[in-house]
Amino acid sequence: MLKTLFLHPPSFEGFDGGAGSRYQARREVRSFWYPTWLAQPAALVPGSRLVDAPPVGLGLDDVVPLARDYELAVLHTSTPSFPFDVRVAEALKDANPRLKLGFVGAHVAVNPVAALQRSTAIDFVARNEFDFTIREVAEGRRLDDIDGLSFRTGGRLAHTRERATLEDLDRLPFVVEVYRRDLAIDAYFIGYLLHPYVSLYTGRGCRSRCTFCLWPQTVGGHRYRTRSVEHVVEEVSLARRYFPQVKEVFFDDDTFTDDPPRAEAIARRLSSLGVTWSCNAKANVPRATLEVLRDNGLRLLLVGYESGNQQILNNVRKGVRLDVARRFTRDCHQLGITIHGTFIMGLPGETRETIAETTRFALEIDPHTIQVSIAAPYPGTALHRQARDAGWLQDEPALVDTTGRQLSALAYPHLHADEIARALETLYRRFYFRPTKIASLLWEAAREPAMLKRRLREGIEFCRFFGQQR
């Protein structure tokens, strides 16, 4: 085995663009997802090390000296951070010219040629689902014998055949082994999750066809491939033993509730362990399933509502009706299941009127907390192709500004990019600056000193974030 470094490089301060973040940007409140997509191949390579620079505040000067200690470096990149990541790669190569260096992630998977042409520091790109691709590279195999690779050789670029989709996910070792070995658990914050938390995938892929969603269209695919219930429960048990301080397990599958019988089976098994858990869900889970999940440890659902306008949901192939979403939300409220709702401003069909509809909808259904994002046309998605063909992309489209905060790369003849960005702030202010919402969050915080301290910090970060944008 080559001595291997897995690196989520430093870029913008506070930037959450790790292998797991769905919106790769610096958020309004400090947030960091676990780099699970890097931890998985790291678990396959004995003696490797995973360094996740942003959550622990490592800069370029901190990571460059690591190059001298390794033979192979694998860097996860994203569309917003790619220029920074290339500079990190070049600095690593300068420090150790013999270092073999590869990039992984959706951004390079969809256009490996452009990535390799960007810098000679990048020796190879592992496309699509790259776990076993990277293990074979670390084993020292000839690159042209490894499926799923694009690489430079003899002054030209070469591409091997696509790697077969991994069907038996139980072949993957537990990522919590890498978490324990290499990560600072307390450095990972998500505003709506209990802290500290731990994040796991129980499956890959998503049956939905949302045009904007990055992972299913680039890496995960549209079939929901799952680990066995026993495999999931065993890893959760191990996580509880390794991290007794963890208060919540989050299942980061694109849509954990896509398979209700399986979700119910996992929940029942977790109940005997006394685990509090949360997951991603679509706004159409039947009440009967919600009851089973709630009775067996479910605390919170992260729900992508996206818009309060049905035509916009149809435009992006969301596959959910607003009346069903309302009924689902009412069921969750009645059952005591907390909801973190996510919304997107600037999707195709957006107008000033639909922005107002979404704002009214968010206030009406009243999730406990919300996240508002700007429509991001990531390369490789149907939204990006649609925007390019329709002329909606800005002349020099950027997904984030110079500090890592989201920008609107889309603009429409009737709706300027600045208006889309302002709509985000408007929805946040209308939602959170209501007396009832402020009272609800303060009451939640007052019951636990640690939560009070955390909410105060988040409130200061939230106000400072928008104050800096003015």
C-alpha cells in the first residue's frame, strides 16, 4: 500500500464544501458536515490518514508539510473551491515532487479533462463512485488497469472504462473507524442537530429526479442502493461505543425515507439501543410510517420543501404536491417530530410573486427551523444544462463570492440575480424575526445551558452574516 493522505483542503474561512455538504458554501451559521465520502475510501486503505482542514481551522501552511510524509494524496474538491484546491495541490507537489496526487468529487467527475488540463499537479481524477478506485490506486496498480480513472500519461490524457456501480454496500467498512482515528468530533456543527452529532450513510442514490440536486446526478445515481439493516445497526452501536458524548445520529442518505419498510426496520432495531436519530426525508411520508419512526427514536426530519409554488416544483421535477406536503407537515407537528425545512430561491419559473408565495408557505407550515439557499447550477446537473441552454447563467457565473458565501449564478429577464439573493435574506428575516419564533427558540434554549450558549452564538453569527452583506 502507498502511504496515503486523504485531504479536504483549506479554502474559504468557514467553508463547508466537504464530501457530504449539499450546498458547498459558507453558511449563515457555522456548519460543518462530516467528510463521509472521503472517510469511506480512507477506511479501505490501511495506514491512511484523513485531514479535514476547514472544521479545525487548518490553513495552507499547516497542510503543505504533510506532503513530505506521503506517497499518495487524494483531495476532495467542489465547484466553488476548485481554484483554491488546485493551488493546494500545486503547493503539495512543490513540497514533494514524487507525490502522486488525485482529485475526487462531483466537480471533477463530470469534467475530468478540464480538471486535468487545469494543472499538471493533478495526476489523476477518480470519477463517479470512487471508493474502490482509490483503494486500487493505493495498492500501486497500473492506472490503466483501474476502472473509473482519468489520468495523464506520456503527455496525453487517458480514460479507463467506467467502474461498475457498487451494489453490495455491506462491502464497505465502517467510516466511524476513520472518524475516531482522524477527526475531532466536537468540531462538526449543524444548527438543527444536537451537538455533538455523528453522520452516516445507510445507502446511496435517490429515486427522485430533482434537476438541481448534485449527488444523485453525478456520483450516487437514481437507484437507492442500501446497506443491510444489520450492517447499519452494527455501525451505530460502534459509534455509540466510540463516541459516548454524541447526542444524535444523522442518516445522511439523500432520502432515507424512500424505503419506508426498511426505515421502520432500522428504527425498531435502534430503539433497543436507546439511540436518538434524524434523517433526510421527502415531504410525503405516510403518517403510519412517521408514527413508527417517532416511537423508535426519530427526533427530526430534514425536509426539502424548496418552493411554495406548485409549478416551480413541477419545473424541477420535485415529485411532491403542496397539499401532500402540508398534510405531512401537519402530521409531524401533531406527532412531535421536529422539522428543519429547506427552501431554494431562484429556481426556474421564479418570479417576485412566487418568492412571495414561498415566503407565505414557509410561515404557514412553520417548521422549527429553516435553511434558505440560492439555486446553484452545479455542473453535471440538469439545472446547469437548462440554464446554459436558456441563457440564464451570468457572464462569469460564480456560485460563491470571495468569502465563500452564496451568490446567484442565475438571472432571468424578469428577475435579476441581486433580487434572488435579497429574497433569501427576506425569507430568513420574515421567518425568524417573528415574536412567536423567537419565543420558541428561547424556550428551547432555556431548558439546557449548553443549548442557550449555542443559540446565542448562532444568533450573533446570523446577524453578523447579514450585516456584512449590506
